[in-house]
Amino acid sequence: MENCKYKIGENVVYGTNGICKITDIKKMTLSPIIGERNYYVLEQINSKMSTIYVATDNEALCSKMRYVLTENEILEILHGARENSIEWIDDRKVRAQAFHNILSSGSHEELLLMIRCIYLKSREASENHKKISDSDSNMLHSAEKTVREEFAFALNIAPESVGRFIRSELGIEDEEYF
């Protein structure tokens, strides 16, 4: 199993599945066409309902795996988010695609920028007695869930404390943000 980058017992983020623990690396035949291969066996930390098998020699699938962020990496991301922003896209379809791309990328800095962008638009809409679309609201909640899960795990804090931590690091006083 010389081509395995990750080790049994390590925690990784796998695409949009969240944080997973590598419980095994073993040879298996999942398809008679492909034959026997080495697979990472992943179990989601927050859901024991499914097991994910990732072929160790499949670069496309392995590229969806990454180590969980460290505290220093989180602080760097927050520092970058403090200095940057993304603009609201008026065209609903283009905006939905852009937000979907950000969610799929898993880039926490982009996720934080997207959260801030949607939050500011939501606050503006609320001041005008309006609401943001359900699609935008769903994107906001998905982004917050993704960030909250990994930050809570990496910082060893309760998920409900993540918002307060982010607001503190970004210098945002508004309790409704995140």
C-alpha cells in the first residue's frame, strides 16, 4: 500500500461529506471489471450511517480528500476573509451557480466570504421588509454548516460557539451574523 498518502486513524475532509475518520485501508474488489484495488475506508464523524470507499489510486477521488484544518490555518483563513469580499450577483441563476461552485470547492475563505455576502444582502432585504430567496437561504445554511462542522472539530469547541469565535476574529459585533 505504498501509494497511500493518508494513514489509518487520521481524520480527513472528504468533499461535501464532511469530516471522516480513515478506519482502514484494504484490498477489495468492488467491481469485477476493475478488479482488486486498495481502498480507504472512511466513516463520517457526525454520521455512522454510511461507509465511504475511496480507491487509493484514483486521483480524482483522492483529490477530494484533505486533512482537517489546523487552528493556525483557520486563523489565516479568517485574516484573509477580513481583508476580502465577494460582490452580490444580481442574476439569480448566475449567483446560484457561483455559490454552488464555492460550496463544492470547500474553500473556507470563499465560504466565509459567501456567508458574509448573503448575510449582508439578507440584512439589507430585512431593512426593506423583504427576504432573500429560499435558494440563497439554503446556500447560506449549507455554507455555515460546512464551516461550523470543521471549525468546531479543529478548534475542539462546541458547534454553537463557532459563530461567536468567527465574529470575534472578524471584529463583527452583530449576533445574527453566523
